[in-house]
Amino acid sequence: MNSLLLPDGRTFAWRENGCGAPLVLIHGWGSSATIFNELMSRLADCRCLAPDLPGYGASTATATLDLAALAEDLLHWCDALGLEKVTLLGWSLGGMIAQELAARWPQRFERLILLATTPRFVATPDWPHGLTDTAVRALARDFKRAPAPTLANFWSLQFQGETLPPSPLQVDVETATALGGLELLRRSDLRRQLAAITLPTLVLHGSADVIIPIGAGRFLADSIPHAHFHEFFGYGHAPFYRAASPVSAVIHDFLS
């Protein structure tokens, strides 16, 4: 792991692999940069940088858990490393952070890859492509009572519809970070910002995703002006984990 001290004294940590144009990979809720190890190894012709979000892995938690604050941490980190012409890859919650970055600072980034993500995590009467508010509240309640089993169950849910789920990764996450992240997911709605994303965009989604239904991915591709959509049939919420080879091939085509 590499680390950087942010202006407020927090540690911001990341994994790095490969060489070439920078590709920043942003993980989702209940995960860490470790989940991208296999994908990064297959994208070694890029300079892959995968940060631990605040409160996960080796990164210090933040008291301000919203998309804007998380995006600003990532932007400061990019500035500190002198990263230019960056492609952003965001998965799940990480994809929402990537949307925030691309909409607010489009001049800082080259391309955008949105992987099994959404502009709105929770379903509403005008948005059917999410979990119910009740389900997200129940996830928070369960995490308070039993964090480790709740993360293990969430891990299995990401691979529902595939063969047996792989062994769970060990994830270090602070309780306040996990609960704050679920609250962030409950309240965030990026639908009005999508038209402001002018970057060439690749939207990737698994057909069997039960956490963020594929309709959310199709909506992203239809709403972002220069977006293309690719479906991975038979895969769930983390297609890059079980299908790193075909996912990396599609990414390579997009970046070439």
C-alpha cells in the first residue's frame, strides 16, 4: 500500500500496479481496493491506482460522508500525485463518486467507466431500479448488530444468480463509515447531473445484478451524452471479480 497525508492529517492509502496512462479504480460499499487485484493485473498496460475510500482498509475515516467530500478527497489525491488525463472507473458506490467527479470537474478527466452502478441506489415511485428503503435500513440495522456476518451476507448477495459465491474478502471498515455510507446511498440522487457528464463513458453491468438492477445501468447509458452500454450476461453485482478476463477485454477496447 502507498499512502498520502491529506491537508487535515488523515491518511489516504492506495494500491498501484502497471504503467501507462492512469486508471483510477474506486471501490464500493463494504469493500476495499483489494477487490480490484485481479482486474488490475489484467490491465497492467495502464497505471492502475485503486484507493481505499476513507474509513476502509488503510485509509483514515472522515467525519463528512457525502459524495462531494469523497470526490474532493480523490481530487486532492490526484493533484498530489500529479495525475493527468485520468480515466475513472467506479464500481457501485465508487461509480456514484466517479459520476460526481465527472460532472463537477470534467476537464480533469479523460474517460469514465461506470461498473454496476447507479445514479440513485434506493427505489422511489419514479425510480424502480434500486433496493427498497426498507431493505437499506435493514442492512444498517443488521450491520449494527453483527458487522461480520452482515458483510458476508452482502458479499454473497453480490454473486446471486451465479454459481456459488467466492470466499469473502477480509474488509476493514469502521462502523461509523459503513453506516454513514448506507445513509449516503439512501439520500443520494445524481439523475439531474448526468447530462453534465461530457466524457466518453463506458457503462458495464451484470444481467443478474440484484443489488443495482441492470435497468439503472441502461438509464445511465441513455442519459449520459457520450455513453456506451455493455451487458455481462449471467453475472451479478461484481462481474469484474469472476469474469476479469472479458471485463478487462471490453475495457481495453474502450481505452484503445
